Amino acid sequence: MRAVARMAGGLAHELNNLLMVLGGNLDFLRGRLAGAGVPLDEVTEMGDALAEARALAGELAAIGRRRRRGPRRVELAPALAAAAPALQAALAPDCTLDVAPVSADLAALVDPAALAEALAALAAGAREGVRTLRRMDASATAEGPAAATLTATGRTLDAGEAEALGLAPGTWVAIALRAPGPGAPADAPHAFEPFHTPDGRGKGALLRLAVAWALARHEGGAATADNPAPGERVLTLWLPEAPTGGARDPEGESAAAPMPPERSRPTDAASPASARSILVVDDEPGVRGTIRRVLERGGHAVLEAPDGHAALALLDRVGVAPQGGAIALILTDLQMPGLSADALLARLRERWPGLPVLCMTGLVDGGADAARPRDANVPVLDKPFEAGTLLAHVRAALVRTG
């Protein structure tokens, strides 16, 4: 799983750089065509496809996002209660989540980070299930808001039941998410196939269910799907039960709560406080060009550098705003050849301590510190980000430093 996570994180890094360029230029094209009164049907279709590509890159990134520490005892009553808000946010906007009472002594033997990712994967699968059902059956939308229920119970499997799941007979923990969903019982065995949907749409979104299956297997368990009734689907994680009285994971409650995705915010037009020169440092010319156009449309002057050494040389030539120079902010990628981002940040802090810095990254690598700077006070933007998100962070950084 560690090798798979590293590979997935590397793929997500490259995809996110490409999506930055595609998304930025599509936004520019949309603006130009709209201003000329040209129909936007093709551009809208391109935007929809790009949104699915971004979601797919996000699913790849999620595989490698969390640092895994090995199985330990996780008490499920507090763990599921802590996870509930993020799971609710991951479901369809009008789908409510009810967490059924969990026995206080029920615990799973599982890596907390793997449990968190598997729960997030179930929520993503349930969300897509609701969407697919509504696409296939208009009456499902007319029935109003959907409802989902999360349960956790201890289950004793006999030899036949265990063999069907690929598990050993005995007591297991079953964490089940029941929600509206498409398909007949015959579709259930295919639920965890990465690109299977009953109507053939939204395929990339279901990659997370394949992730849930892989995580459950890696933890010594299983994942199943059932369609107990038309329009209803139950996704279940089967995990080893923790022995009674085992050592409690001190981070279990918080580790099992997946963080909801950050949502982009629109920003106001550039003000005198934010209309300043920004140095963009990235080894990808397409990414630099896209970010330049976004910042220039926001009223900023922009300089570019392909790596850390070139950035330092440029700073020496033109100076920084806190010392009467031109550059008021550094926007740098974290993964570049040559000088590392942490080494660049250290030199910036040593020579220009008042210069604000924003970092950006397309890398998501399970357990790799390269995905974040060592200085936790430096803000980080995850690629691909929208123009409004970038401009809002730039404005905030410049306002903070006056």
C-alpha cells in the first residue's frame, strides 16, 4: 500500500499541474467568448469534463494523503461521532446522515488513518449512488431529501459466511453506510469495481469505492455492497475486532475524522493593498503562465523564476517591497529541481524576513514531508486551485504584511 500511495501521489502531482493549465486557460476562453456573445455549449462541456478530471485527480491524491502507522485499537463510538461532520459534508448536499448508537466497548483493530480514508470513500460512494439514482429515476428526486444511516456492530460469521467474504470465521466489526442507491442485487458484486456504474456515468467518482475495498483488504478485512431493496444500497466495511482491554489509540478519535475539502472563495477586485508585484516560482512554464494571467487580471505585476536559484538572483537584482524594492510576495511551488523549497524558504527568512511567502503543491504523498514545508506557518495552496482561491490568499497575505 505504501508503494501504491507513493505512485498515486506522484501521478496526482503531474495531473494537478496539467489541470492547473487546462482549467486556467478554459476560464480565460470562457470569459472571452462570453464577452463576444458566442454560444458556450462546447466550453460548458469542456468544463464538465475538466471537473470530472479534477475529481479523479482528487481520488488519486486521496490514496496517498494520510500517514499510516499500523493497526491499533480504535473505539468506534467516539471515532464515528468525530467522523460524522466530515462524512455529512461529503454526502450529497440534501442527504442527511444519522449515526446509530454504537456499543461503548466495540473497537476495531485498524490503522486510524486507513479507517478515516475508508469512511471517506464510503461517503463518496454513497454520494455518487444518490446522484446516479436520481439520474436514472426522476421520481427519486421528487421524493425530496435523501437519508443515510451509519452503523457499527459486532458480527459473528460462521464458516460459510466468512468464506463468502474471504475472511476467517469468528467475530468481526461491520461498519455499514445505508443510503439511497441504484442497482439490483446482481449489481452489488460490481460496486467496488473502479469504473462501474449502472448508467455508465460518473465513473471516475467511484474510484474511491475501489480504494475502500483495497484499504479494507490491507487491514485484514473486506468490503461489501448489498441492494436489500430497490433504490437502496448498503456499503459495509468488515474489520478485525480489537481484543477487549487492548491499549487505546490516543489519537483514534481525531485520526478517524477525514477533513472536508477546502472550498474556494470569490475575492473582491484588487485594492491598493493587494496590487503589488509578485514573484512566481515554478519549474513548469505552463503553470507559471496560467498563474501570471490570473494575477495580472487581479491587478498585480508579475515576475517569474523557474527555480529557487533563479528566484534568489532576481530578488538580489530588483529588491523586496519591505526594503523599498519591487517584490511584495513570493508564490513558490514546493517541488522543483535544484534548490529545495525548504532551503529557499530558509534563505528568504534569513535575508528578507519581512517578505511574505505562499507555497503551492500538486504533490500528495502518504507520509512524505515534501508535500508541506517544514515551517507550518507558511500557507499552502493545493493544485489545482481556482482563480478566486489564489487571489483571496494573495490579498490576505499582502494585507497581513501591510
